[in-house]
Amino acid sequence: MAKIETDTSVEEAGAGPDPASLDPVLRPDSVAVIGASRRRETIGQQILDNVLGHGFTGPVYPVNPNARSVHSVRAYPSVAELPETPDLAVIVVPKEGVIPVVEECAEAGVGGVVVITAGFREVGGQGVEREEELTRLVRENGMRMVGPNCMGVINASPEVSLNATFAPTMPPRGRIAMMSQSGAMGVTILDYAAEYGIGVSQFVSVGNKPDVSGNDLLEYWREDDDVGVVLMYLENFGNPRRFTRIAREVTRDKPVLAVKAGRSAAGARAASSHTGALTAADVATDALFAQCGVLRVDTVEELFATAMAFGNAPLPDGPNVAVVTNAGGPGIIIADACESRGLEVPSLSGETRERLESRLPEEASVANPVDMIASATADDYRNALEVVLEDPGVDAVIAAFVPPMGIEAEDVSRAIRSVAEGHEKPVMAVLMGREGLPQGMAELREADIPGYIFPESAARALSAMNRYRRWRERPEGEIAEFDVARDRAEDVIAGAVRDGREWLTEMEAFDLLECYGVPVARRGLARSADEAAAAAGEMGYPVVLKAVGPSIVHKTEVGGVELELETADEVREAFDRIVESVRDHEPEAALDGVLVQEMVTGGRETIVGSTEEPSFGPLVMFGLGGIYVEALRDVTFRIQPVTDVDAREMVRDIRGLPLLEGVRGAESVDLDRLAEVIQRVSQLVGEHREIQEMDINPFLAFPEADRCVAVDARVRLDA
């Protein structure tokens, strides 16, 4: 996995700065624009124009040593000569002048700065040093800083009315807060918001974010009653663990939607275990979002399509969707899109169908989707929607319209609006075709009804709302603390570290698992053929023999494994074959002996593992195991620590769950036992960060908890 860049923001492993410290930036009483310019088409001119033009409620002070006034507002040569100390300074000066200006702001007691100027860490070299000095200056003086290399901030609250950006468009006011890590994407985001009619409460372009980060903004917006939904465009995380903690709290009350750039890896790091090899470049981000309730979307367009739903419609009470349309094709497309995204398109009740039949033409279909045929009028839409919304088995409705001759999209939109405004169930509209589209969409937006031009967009948005509903109903979960032999585990690891070994032997790996209560197959270490036969006789046949040595990692490649041994003679002969084969393949390898292990038959093969990831820490994995693990890649990940709820979800997230639950009459394995093992591994790797990669493969699962057992394990250390 490509390492995720770590920023230098003010974020410790625990709590961050007081969220109220952002008030000078997002709720200032006065603003100075340093670098305000008379010249058109300059950033300094555009920012001052936006601050003044959008009605900032406090005094605005242009700072320009070469002008008496800017925009007919008196200008001042420096911060020191302002008639009062502003809460916020927006800095738009050449990069060489930023630090002297911030020093002047610090001396004057300015509480917050927004540094628009680029030329810092993003350019490397001296830019890195310049940003470090800037950050030190801000922190030493107790200031908060957005940027550098950003496009500014917006707070649309009537008490503030601040647009301190150089964006050419301003979206309508609403309850959505947005954060962008990219200035260019910030401009696009505001353009989309204006086009979609999505109301914005606050917007922050964080830039290089050495001080104010996405985590700080999440904490601030959590307490802000003007914010109902949070949108984030992310390129990297500064402190993923703090993000997880904050986001888990925020998403209990407010949905958080995120576009995370960088799904692919320019070059994945080499990995020696199955778990490491299966850790794709973006799996840590997916795991993080899954654990804290953040809804990930793939594109900015999807971000706003989904935000429109959250910002304008109530959450559905369940997954059941009714589709009402005047054309069969769109209805089928919507139904397919819904069911492929975890929603259900159930049959309508008998009473609902009877009522629809009494109101619609004989040719209409009153199944779900409800196809009213092309002649359907605005009144038909009104009548059908009223009926299906009253069906107790319907949680949400998607109404789709394809413009035929003589029926206006605006009239249909007005009908949808009249019904939706009287119900608490979410109603979404899909207006297809260009005829009458602007007027129809305008009608919907005026009533805050989510409207789309593609069926799939509506289904995706409703699916996200349903996922968020499930998240809010989901128990928070607890992190188990099992009674373990931690000291003994430390001794096992310390022995390998003293020897300078990267890999634990299999005996050591099994000992480590036993310290944490993970059941392992019975075993013994033999240093002669007779010892192997005696150990096999004691534990019972059949048995398995495996070569054990500090440098013997891939045992099968050196002929170090013998299976299904049924007698003492077979064990002795197998012992000798292993010793000879290892010496032939690796003459220099140290052979500590041969592991004699009971051969466990039956069960269903699973894998439990962990891999250490930069910035994120240990990732815990679960999936179908055995020889096909990398081919099938049916695995799921969570960031350590894994709660009991996380662990149960991991077991149920894999595609192969039916194999574990039992097919063709087979009994289900003990899924709770699997969830417990996942939690024990989570505790193990969390308490021993020397562990870089771990595989328990296979961990054999049975219907009986006491039969579940690990039969193979590999552990790599940061030696």
C-alpha cells in the first residue's frame, strides 16, 4: 500500500484543540484583507469583492500600502495602523511576504488567519521550510490558520454572511458544511452546489492544512446547529485515529459524506503475508469509513447527488421503495439500481393495488414499479403517489417522468411537490429528457425535493440514506479486554528480536496465539524421528509434520511439510525426508526440529490476519481462507481496535458468508466464535506493535465453538 501522507497539523493521538478556537476564522466580527487589490482579475481584488458583495456583517479593512482606498473602502498600509484589531486576516500577498505579515498579525493580536498564498510545502524545497516557520509562528502566538495554498472560507449564516474566497459563484444558503483539501476542487464544489441548488452553511478550503484540519472542522461542525450535513473532499489524512473517533461521534447526529482521492496505488509495497498482499491501496480508508459511519462516494457528482437527498428529504424508516413512473423502462432501471444497492422493491399491499386500479387506466401496471403508461397526467402522478405513500410497507418513493406529448414536466413536478410536502416519507423525483427540464427541476428545488435526471442517481442517494439509517440504529460496540498472558507473549517476541529474526517460528507463532486465547491445534517439537513418533502416538493419528527453523518461512518450497501420517513408521520416514529435503534446498538453514501437529479434518477454512499500515496502524482482516484466499480475495478489513460489533460485521461482510452459514443442509459454523477470534487478534496486535504482519490461515471453523482451531500461523516482526 502506498503510504498516506501525514500532515503536521495540531493533532495529538488524543484530543485536539478547542473547537471554539475556530470562531475567529469562521465567525469573525471583523475582517482584514491583506493584499486587497484594485487590479481586476487578481485574487486580492476578487476576495475583497466577495467579502463586500455578499454582505459581511462586520467592518472590512483592506490592507494595501500602495492605495488610499480599494473598492471605495478606505485602505490601510499595515495591520498595525488599523483602527481595531480584526478577528480574521485573509492574506493574499507574495509568498516571501506571508511570514512578515503573520508576524504583524500576531503582534496585533489577530485571532485567525486564512493564507491564500501558495508556494509552501506543496512546492518542496524552501517551501517546506517556509511552511514550518509559518506554522511555528501561528502556534506560538495561539492563532488558528487555514491554508496556506487555499481558496478561503465561507459562512453563510445571516449573523456572519462571510464569503472570503475567490470563487466566482456562491451557492444558496442551507445547512450543508463543506471541506475541500484542494483549492481547484473547492471551486468545482461551489459550482456544483450552485447548479444543484444545494444550500451551504459553511465552506472551508484547508489547503496544506498544517494547522486547521478536517478533524478540527468536524469537531467544530458537530456543535454547530447551522450545520446538518458535512461534505468532505479528502486527499490524505493527518491523524486517521482521531478522525475515526470524531467522525463516529458526529455521524450519530449528522451524516458525513466523503470523496477520498487516491484509490489506486502508484506502487504497492511488497508484502510477505496473505494479509499484506491483500491490503489494496485504499482498503484502510474503506475500513476507517466503515467503522465511523462516514458514507464514501466515488465522484463529486455523486457527492452532490447524495447531499441533495440528505439536505432535503427525511431519512427512510426502512429499505422498501415504491417506484412510480409513466414508462416501463425507467421503472425497471430504478428497481434494478435499488436492489443492487441494498434496497428492496417489494410487492404493494392488496389494498394499495386495488386503490391504484380504481384510479389508473386498465393498461396500467399496479405492481411495483407502478407503470401508469405514457398517457399519465399530473393528476395521475398525484393520485398514485398519495396511494403508495400510505402503504405501510413502503418507506420511500421514487417518481420517474419521461415527457410524452402534451404533458409538461413542470406540471408533474408540481404534482409530486404537492404530495411530498404532506408526508414524512422521502420522495425523490427523476425527470428524464430535456423537454421542460429546467422548469421542472426549479419547481422541485423550490420545495426542497431531491430531483435527478438519471435513475441511478436517485437510487444511489436513497441507498446512502438507508445505509446511514442503519448506522444510526447500529449499536456503538465495545472493545473487549480479554484476560491474556501478555508478559509471556512479550517474551516470545523479545526472543525473536534478540536473535535479529524477522519471522517467528511456527511454534512461537502458536505460543503467541495461545497467550491471547486463540485456540490452536495440539502440537509438539521433535528433534529426532523417534521423538516425532512418540509425540504422534501421544496426540493420536493422523498427524502433520512441518520443518521448524528461523529462516524456514515457506515450508512447502523446501519440502518441509508431510501430511496425513497414520503410523509411527510413517512419521519416522517423513521426519527423515523433511530433514534431507531441507538440507538439499537450503544447506545453510538452521533446522530447530520438526513440528508434530494433530491433523484436523473437516471444518470450513477461514483466515484471520493483521498488517501494519503507515498512519493507520494495524489493520485486522477476516475472510475465507485456505489456498484460494488470494485468488478469491473474499476478505474484509477494520482498523484496530475492533469492537464486538465491528467483528460481527466483518464475519457477515464477506461474499462467502453462505458457506459459513451452511449450504445444502449443512449446519452453520459458530459465527460468534469467529467474531471472538477477530477481537482477540485485534487485542494482540494492538498490544504488540512489533507485529508487522500476521496470518492465521487456515483457522478452521466448526458448528461447535470448542472445535474451532488454528492449524497454521505466520507472524512477521519489525525486527
